[in-house]
Amino acid sequence: MLKENPLRLDFYERYQEIIKEYNQGKSLEDTIKAFDNLNNFIKDLNVEDARAMRENLTEESLAIFDLLRDGKTLTSEETKQVKKIAGDTLTKLKEEKLRINRWRESRQITAQVKTIIFDTLQWLPQKSYTDYDVSEKTINVYQHIYTNYPGGVNTVYSRAGK
């Protein structure tokens, strides 16, 4: 889940804490507490895993949506607009540049990927996103795309292909 969406780091950290508590505990109470914490953690993971469906997004679009929304308080209408932009950004990239094998090795194509992301993010709600925000979000989305989409028709990241 962390690879799919870098903003899920809190789940990883929470899991590490549960493991640490379990390894430190020697009593039955500590073991039961760790088990209860693990059960609650699994429930939260299941809720998070279904969030893409609740948000009416794909897992891939959800990751970009989360990156765009991070640190922002949005109205309902702005949220819809940001969801659309997240989907449009990914669709445009997958239709064009991410189909190219080893696109990350070409400076020209990586620059084009950044430009597509930047141009698409220009449509973010101006009331909530400054020019600085757009530049920052462009970098965040590009880093996510660079990490998760190596390129080529058959190598584009997909949940089923993990």
C-alpha cells in the first residue's frame, strides 16, 4: 500500500510500532495488547484499501489525488475538481509518455512528463492553490510517477500487476 501511495507512511509507522511493542512485551498482557493493536490496525487497513472505491477513483488516481490534496482544506466542489485533475493527469501521461520504454532515461521525455504534469495542475482551484503550491505539487506528482511508472505498455504500474 505504501508503494501505491506514499502518503500512507503513517500505516507503515504504526505497524512498526506494533511490532516493536510486541517484541518488547514478555507478559501475556503485553501479547494480548499487541494482538488487539494488530487487529485494529488491520481493520484500518481494510478501510483504507476501500477508500479508492468510496472516492470514486482508481488506486492510481487516488495516490495522485492524495498528493494534490495533502495539506489542503477543500470545499466539496474543489475536491471534485482536484479528483478530475488527478485522473486527467494520469490518463494523459499513460496515453503519451509512460508508454515509452525507459522514458526515465531521456532528459527530453522526463522534461515533457514534468511539463504535462505542470500544465494539468494549472487547472487546480486558484482559490486554494497558489503558484507555489502548483510548483510544489508538480514536483511531488512527478516524483511519484518517476518512482512507480518505469515505462512501456506492459510495465506501467497496476495494482493487479504487483
